[in-house]
Amino acid sequence: MAEAFSSINPFYPKEEIRKMLYEHLKLTTDEVNARLKGDYVADINAYDLVQKEILKMSQFFVNGIVRQFPKWF
């Protein structure tokens, strides 16, 4: 996925995207594991971390689009 994203926008460095995707997978895995263990406090905390990461990722992608097409914004 990092390769695909970086190929469509010069402001999406492949390594940075790769790190974000792996962090997202780690956080999501932590959330699932907490849920499966029935540790709902940890599950909620993990969910909050996933949401923060998603917002960070979305801002990264928006910034790349704005930089790629500045005349449109």
C-alpha cells in the first residue's frame, strides 16, 4: 500500500507511509487483543489511540493533496 500511495503523490514519501501503516496495524492489533481478552478498559484506551492515529494519517494525506494541487485550495 505504501508503494501505491507514494506512486500517486510526490508528497507521500513511501517510508513515512509505511511507518504510519505499520503503526496503525499495531494499534489495531492491540485493540483487538484487548477486546478478545475482555479487558474493556484497555480496549477503550486502544480505540482512542487508533482514532488519534487515523486523524493523524488523514491530515497527512490531506496535506499531500493540498501540496500536490495548491491551485485548487
